[in-house]
Amino acid sequence: MGTSHSSVEWTLRGPTRLVSTDARTAVPLEDQPYLYQPLSCPTTIRLIKILPNKIKGHVVCRLYHFDPSGIPQYTALSYLWGDPTPTGKVYIGDDQVYNSGHTFARPIHESLLGFLECMWVQHKYDTYFWTDSLCLDQGNAEEKSHQVPRMGGIYERAVETLIWLGHQKETQEALRIASTPPKAFHE
């Protein structure tokens, strides 16, 4: 399904992807911005997994959509956004487009980038994570109006909540301690 415009051929990829076949204007598919796929219903959530391979030195994540009856165990992330200005990027594919092998760039801020890098170094490839910055479509007011009121339940349902304080050795130890419940909760 291509249309010609000023002698450049454009091809529709997925629900909203246009990819130029003109080498002078083409942006590599992985460098195009990530576009969120809509949630199937207001109670659906997205979770991410960090993948073992990097693209151009950047962490790659896969987003999964889960209906309430099929949500697996996951870890929720709580962290200080800090400066919201993007300082890096990750590559994201979701369960609807990743099977085709496509990932797309998603700018992120320094704090979240640090967390994802740390989890990648620790080989946390089998862990599902929930983080508002990636699991909510921040540019979709309607989605946020349904999802933000559910955040308390999202954190409550998590098997653990990690509190990310940064890269320093002292904050990594604080993260380990904060993610381990006191023994009183186990008895």
C-alpha cells in the first residue's frame, strides 16, 4: 500500500508507520519514534521486559499488554524523575509489532535510563517491570485518565516495588534494602 508524493515512495508499516524508500530521506526503522499501541480496555496494563541484546549501545525493551486475568508477576518501579528532559533513549517493541523484529526509539530521562542500564547489567531479562514513564502512554490524555487512578492498585499488585535512587554504590545498597521486606512480613 504505497503512495507517491514528490517522487518519494512511502509505505505504511503497522497502524501509523510511514517509511520512506528514498535512501536520501529514509530514517532507519529503529530510529523512528515509538508509537504506543492502544490498550484493549481501560483495565489492561503494559509491562516491560529488558532484552539481552542492545541496539547501537542502547537498552532494548519489549512492551507487553495484559488483561486483568492474565497479568504475570511483576516488579513496580518508583523513582524520582528528576529533570524530565530526555538525555538518552531506549529501543522499544511491543507484543503487537515486536514479533516482526521491529523496535523503535523512545527518548527517556537520565534517572530511568540509569535504572534500565543497571537492570540490563544485572541480566534481569526474565523480570516484568512496570514504570509509569514507559508503561503509560504519556502523550495520551484519555489513557492517563483511566490509568493514573489505577496506579495505587498497580503498585499494590506488584510482587515487589523497587525504589530507584541512582547509580552510586550507596544508593544501590539502599535499593537492595528497600526491595527486601522486613522479616515481620514473612512470618
